[in-house]
Amino acid sequence: MKPKVLIGCPISDYKRYCIDEYLEGIKNLTYSNFDLFLVDNSETSDFYEEIKSKGIDVERIEYAPSAKERIVKSRNIILDKFLDGDYDYFFSLEMDVIPPTDIIEKLLESNKEIVSGVYFKPFIIRDQTDRIVSKEIMPIAYQKYSKDRLKRMTWKDVDNESLVEVEVVGLGCILIKREIFEKKIKFRYELNNESFDDFWFCKDVKQLGYDIFMDNSLKCKHLVTNMDWNKIEK
């Protein structure tokens, strides 16, 4: 029998612009044994009611000013559902990421405990004086550069079909085996630290001795052009 997968992510009306394409992308997935569960953290209940009316399994949390707090609380509600169910894998697929239709099969074929697809966003590149020198589209993934430093991966690093080890990757398109969460891993953030929960998740699982992989053959569409994080309290 195929492994049972829970697809889930926090959602918000900040990203209402991509919900139809997101749900269509999930509808087009060729893998059959999965459930979808979303948690809305919008300020009002309007978006929750909109999603619920589509027949989607969705819950809503009370709004909090901090995006990190909202996201982490939402993810941990999804995690509770995952652990309470008979799921083998959690597929964290964020609502602005549109994957290849066969992504779950391909990620499962890697036979890794933690494996991500590839998705990109624009990064501002600065020189040593903090002057902006360029804006480049780069994957949301980092590899180890030295013992205490990470290197942001570039398009050149992923312009291939390889399965590569990474140190930190986003939670936008990542398949995680149940045994990871049975070791009491929870999504979290730290006050007065700019890093989001994806960084802390990667740090925590690495400390448990797990490796994190990314399949460069699985490149996803990332709908970020209509979203301005600078206008949102972190």
C-alpha cells in the first residue's frame, strides 16, 4: 500500500491571490493516498469561510500580530493532526508554491527522511559596504560553507537533476517522515531572532543526526510577486 501523506500549511488572506492556483495544483497531483489540511491565521474569518465553502478541511486560529507566532501555531496544529492520524509522511506545501504533478512520488523515491523540492525567490545582493549591487532569483536553500557559516545556493547549484544534501531549506515544499516528529520535534521560533521556523526546524533535526536533502529535478513555481513581506510584522 502506498504511504499515507498529509499535505498541510498555514494560510492567510495575505496570499489570497494564489489560493485558486494552489488548490488546482493539489487537485492535479498524481499521487492518490493523501489528505489536505489547512490552518488559517488571517485577521478576520472571511478567508476561512471562503476556504471552508470549497469543501477543504480547514481550521482557524486567533489572529496574532506576529507573523512568526501565527505561522508556528498554525504549523503545530497541523502537526497534531498528523501525529493523531495514521500518516506516514507530512508534505509541507505552502500556499504560494505550485509543484510538479508527480512531486510526492518523486520525493518518496529518494527514500530520505527529509527531502525538499526546489523553489526560488528574489534575493537582494549587497557588497561589503551593505550597498545593493544586484537582485537575483535564487533557491531558498543553504549548504555548509565552513564549520560555522552557510552558503546561499545559486541557480548554478541547482541547474541539474541531482539529489543534494543541504543544511537549511525552506518549508515550502518538503516531505518529512513520521519518525522525525515522533522524536518530539515541534515547529518553533525564537524571540529577538530574525530567523523563521524553517531555519529552526532544520537546525533541530540536524542536531538529532538527520540529514536534509533537496531534489534538484523537482523545480516548483513560487508565486511571490504579489506579496510584500516588508509590510508584515514579523
